[in-house]
Amino acid sequence: MKVLALLFCFLLLVSSGAYAQSVWQANLDGKIEFYQTTDFGIVVAGTNNSLFAFDGQTGERLWRKKTKGLDETSVTPVPSTDLILVSTDEGDKSRVEAVDLLSGETLWRSDKVKGDVMQLAVDPASDLLAVVLVKKARGKTGEEFKRSPVVHVFALSSGDELWKKELSSDVRMMPSRFNTTDEVDYTLDNYRAPLILDGRVYLFYEGVTSYDARSGKEGERDRFKVNEDGLALTEADPVFDEKYLYTSGRGKIRAINRKNFKTEWEAKDLGVTPEMAVVGNVLYVRTGGQFTRVSDGETEDKGAFGVSAIDTRNGKTLWRYKGADKGLTNFVFADANTILVADKDDLIKLDARTGKKTGALEHDVERAAFVLVNESGAAVVGGRDEIAAFGISDFGSRISDSKDRANYAGLSKGQSFRDDTNPKSEIRNPKSLWRVKHKAPSRGVFRIVAGIALRAAAIYFRYGGLATSALNIVRGASIARSVLALRWSGLRSRFGSFDLTTLATNSARSFVTNQIGLYGIAARTPNIINRLNGLQLVTPSSVRNSLLSRAAPSRADVADSVLDRLDPVRQVERLSDYFLRRKRLAALRGNYMYFYTDLPKPFDKKGLVGVNVHTGKDARFILVSDPDPRFTTDEILGLLYTADGASLKAFDVLDR
């Protein structure tokens, strides 16, 4: 028996050593300046000489585009389309190109713009693309870096410019990375991305300003200081219902009529409001919380802490809960009538109708940053190195008989149960359903290790979706969710730069829809549209006909194109495979919270552990000891990507 056990351990060690090798490695033509995954399972990477696209599963080079001067903000995906925008700045020459991600072809090029695309909003059904650019956005971290953004609105299919506006003042920008002393690219990730809604473009850099999407005529403007006290994303992402668009800032909520674009009411004196959700005739607002400092990336608490409910018909406050302590997390709905929020000490249950606290328990999670509801209906509270799950029905109901009290004996030290229906009662708190803790490695440069650890935990919120909040079920606002998804900010690719509370707040809105607009080679490939089962084509027929009749896009600067070497049948099969990955991503829900830690034996090295948020089990391992702090994963393909000099590597995600 002992011999068998030793043999088993030996096999594990051998297999772990084998799996520590990369699945594939691609060598580029210079130091890798950036890399990012896409919704099609294609990895885009850039050097100072070229832009590359690789098949994320095999590492096969799909195409190479000869382009000088690329950096971290040079490539921007256009959501729900097969396009990416590539910004280049070579001395006096500056341009933006719409490039087909699948073939590398240039669909159109605009030489009228200067700078890198920082954020965008798109409306394929209306053939509109709004991009926000900034010139020469590079500097040292820690300095107060300001620039004046310019918004350009194009016809998405042709690149014809409809109008442009330059902001009237400089705005403070945010570093793309914090764990370095080198110069870095600065971004607008500390602001909400533009929104195209009801034929208007909304901007959120100097307050809230809207423009007619076709003419650029300015509508109402509400100016206020964004990023209060130098903190990122202190204003909530806009939400809307059938009648109003709701925006926050300067301690108030504004309800903008979607027909006449006028402000109909304001709710004032709320404080910092980073999160809103509308359910029926009620707008729920979280005030205060944890935020990322723009200067150094550290997390800071800012109050007052609480949750409020506002009548959407008149803007009157229905109730206000102020009982939260420091470090307030995001809120979630356990059901239509129950709100969950966690503060520094407690997981708190609120009655959504009255605002009354109906229960609280000590979660005992250090620096709790988020709360979510998993598929088992349990509340999961977590931070950078720990998560714990609690049965929602286990607190908030009065426990009176001796049998029930006996069930709660022998619990974790310091935990207690408080029953608000009987304020005098206090018994031991039910144990957490499960609790997992993985400390970051003590070896290595602390700032780099901390950055990798934060990025590892943040991966979940890139794919959080339904598991993050039952609110998606409660509200069922599919149209609103689709429109909010047609925006892009660096929060999608530079998610490891933000605190977990901000990421949890945004993850319910950061998802991929079933909508897809075709503009590149797929739009001209016979029979490909018939294969897109489950994907809704949103490119208007008039635009599609124009694309089909147009001459083939420019391929002058594209080299090593795989599609050029495939016969028509194989080409359709290859394209169909990428769209299948896109379809699977639209249905994906995050299941694993990753931690960067010292792996247990037999691995006995640094790496990533993936904890299943539904079961609390250590279910995945990634044997990569020292990943690039910008590493990213593809949950569909089950791979982690990291760069080392001029090499891009992929590592397996091992299921236990």
C-alpha cells in the first residue's frame, strides 16, 4: 500500500513538472509591448514593429501587420463586432484604422484623428461609432497627468467622420499599470465609457454631456468634478428604464427623460454614489465604498456608507440605510425583496421594500471587498486572499427552540448572530458553508507579487455575469443590458488595476451579448452567416449589401495570413470555429476565483489556484511561477497567457 502511495506521488510530481511547461510559445519580432485576449479566442499582441494575431488555442500565427510605434493603448476592440481599432502615431503621421480581427485586413482608415483610442461606444444597428482619443498620453506613475480628450463620431462601416468635439478642459488620467517605475501609457479608465442611447451620445468626463449622435449638436450639460478626491469611478455607471436615463455625480441623482432629453427630477445630498440599479419603480443606490486611487492604485474607503431607495416617478427618497461600517462592498439582490451588502465586519441583509435591516452576521473576512450570490443561492463574501460562503436563510430569522440553538454551537471564534426581530437575542453565528484562504507568496518583490495577486482575483469579475448578482434575474432588462454592453473601456483588459469592489460593481454589466455585427472577411464569406446559430446578426442589410459590393479591404501591410492559405471550405470551417468561441463566451458565467499563492505539494511552487465559488473547492491549478503582471486568461479555452521578453506563452489551466 505504501509503495502504491509513493508511486502515485511520483507520478503527480512527474506530471506536474510536465504541465509546468507552456502549451505553446510564439516568438515575436521584438519585445512584447502589450497583449490581450478577444471574444473570438484570438490573442492580439504588439511589438514596436508589428501587430500579431494568434489562435489562442494552438498559438498559430494568424496574421502579422507591419505597424510601428504600438503601445498598450494602441489596440481597441469594437464590442459585438469582428473589428478592432488600431491607433498609430509616427511623428507627424497619425491615424486610426478599423481592422478585421479575423484576417488583418484594413476595412477603413482615418487620417483626421490624432492620438490613441481610449474608450468607445458603438451602435451597429445605426452604423455609429463614437471614439474618444487622447494624444501623447505617456508619463511616470504618481504624477498628476492631464490631457484634453477629443470625441469623434464615425459611420462604423465606412469610417466617414460625422462630427468631432474637443472637451473644454483637461481631465486627469490614470496609469495603465502601477507596479513599475518605467514610463507607462495613461488611460481614461477612471471614467465611465461613452454611451449611445436614443440617438444621442453621452459623455462622462466633465460631468454629464449629451450630443445628437448624427449632428453633434450639444444638449443638456451638467458640469461637476469627476473622480472625487482623486479616486476612480466614484460615479455610478448610468442605468435606465423605459422612461429615464439615470446618472449620478456631485452627490445627486439625475433622471433624464429619454424622449426630450431634459432633466425631470434630481435626488440630492446622497454623497458619493458608485452603484445604481433600477427595479420596477425603485432606483436603488449605494453610497460610499472602496475605490482605487488614481495616483498609485491603492484602495481607499470613502463614505458616507449606506444604501438608499428612490421613487423613480418623482425622485423622492423612500428609505435610507446608514448602518454600514467602513469598507462597504457592492450590493446584490438575493431575490426581488432582499438586498445583501457587506461592510468591514458584517454581511447585512436589507428588506428592499422598507430598508430595514433584517439580519447581520460577522463574515470574518479581512478587508472584505465584494459580495456575490452563487448558483446555490449562497452569499459569498471575499477579498484579495479569502472567500467565504453563507446560507442566506441562516441569518435574519428568529431562532427560539433549543434544537435549533444546538445546531449553531461550536462556531468560529468571534462570530455572532443578531436577530433584528428580537434585538435582545444574540447567539453564535452559523458557521460559514465553506471558507477558503490562499495567501500571496512571501517570496519576491512585494509590489509585483501584490499586483499579480490582485489581477488573479480580478479575473473572476471579467467573467462574473449572472453569478455576481441575482439582479439580472430580478430586472430582466435585456434591451438595457445589450445597450450597456456596446461600450468599451480599458476596464475590460486592464482589470487588474482596480479594486475588487469596483470590479464586482461593474461585472453584472460587463458581459458579451449574442449580438454580432459582421464587417470583415466573414461578411463576404458565402454560407458563414447560415452557420451563426445562436448569434443575432445586427449589421443592417443596407450596410451589409454595401460591404459585399465594395472592393476588398486593403491587405498591403498584412503578412503571414493563414486564411490566404486555406481553400474556401477550410476557410469557412476556421471562421465558424472562431464564431463558436464567441457564442460560447456569450453564455459563459464565471465559476472560479483565482489566487496567486504557494501551491501545495506535490507542486510545491508558486502558481494560481482556482476556487469554485459555488462549492469552495480548490478546483483548478495553473503552474506558472512568475507570470507577467499583465497576464490574462481565456476561460473558454482554459489557458493563461503571459509574456516574457519577445515570447508569448500559453499555460494550461488544470482541472482537479
